[in-house]
Amino acid sequence: MIIIGIIIFLISGIIILFARHRALVKTLPPAPPPEKSDANISIKNFHHVASENGIVQWTLDAGSASIYSTKNMAELDNMAVEFFGKDGRKLTVKANKGALDSRTNDMRLSGNIRAEISDYVLATESLNYQHHSRIIEINTPVDISGPLMTLTADTMTYDINQATISCDGNVNGSFIENNDNLPK
């Protein structure tokens, strides 16, 4: 009798737990549906590293990424890219939006772009990065400011490997002489 009572008690307990669980599941709101998109994959907190021969060329972080495998493209939001030069310099670029070609590692960035290298800050609205040549092209007005100069131009090209800048169109600048290196 005691064993039969324990079995009935256990079965009753399982049935009660099952019924309470079902009632709880029915009261929970359904999970939100995924965002409508043609993307194959949508990722929050996206991170990508591009390297060649074991040397990191650049890293990319984005708040979200929509990856389209048929187009070999990733659309990015709230992104930051760090480019590493051969001389050890690091160029950090932040933008509202961007697109990464997953075949070539080329990028297009747009919206409130801010780039920093050493003590210098660059501001513009769009730029293109060509990975095979490691060149950044800016075809919108650009402002550069730092402790020793300010510069504005209609377009700019930056060679990451050579650490050289070329500006074209309405180039205006002011340079401050640095007397720290002059003989006394």
C-alpha cells in the first residue's frame, strides 16, 4: 500500500508540474519574429579580421551585419575598422554604415565618418577602401585637424603602406611650425 501510495503521489506530482508548465508557456508572449531581410544571415556584434601571410591587415567590428552570400556582400551598421600600417601605425575609422565585399575585402563606408591616426582626426561622409592596393579613397569633402595642421580638400587618397596622403580640389590648410626640433 505504501509503495502504491508513493507511485500515485509521484504520478500526481508529475501531472501537476506538466499542467503548470503548459499554463506558464501559454501566458508567455511569443518570441519576436526575425527582421524581414533578404540576407542569408544577420549577426549582432559582428567581428572580422583580415590577414595575409599571418599578418593582420585590418580588423572590423560592427553593431550588426547582414550577410548576402549570393552577392558576396555584408552590409554593416555602427562600424569601426582598424587598419595596421607596415610602420606600426594604426588608423581607426568609424562610420554609421558600410559594405564589405567578402571576396576582395574591399569596403565602402558612409555616414558621419571619423578617422584617427596619431593625434590627427579626419571627418568626411563616405570613403572606399581597396584591399589589394591598401588605399583609401575619399571622394567627398574632407577635413583633417591635428596639433600641427588643419587641412580641407574636395577629395583625398591615403596609401596605408606608404603612409602618404594626396589631396585634390580646393585644398586649403594651415600649418604650425614645431620649434621643438630646432637648434637652440
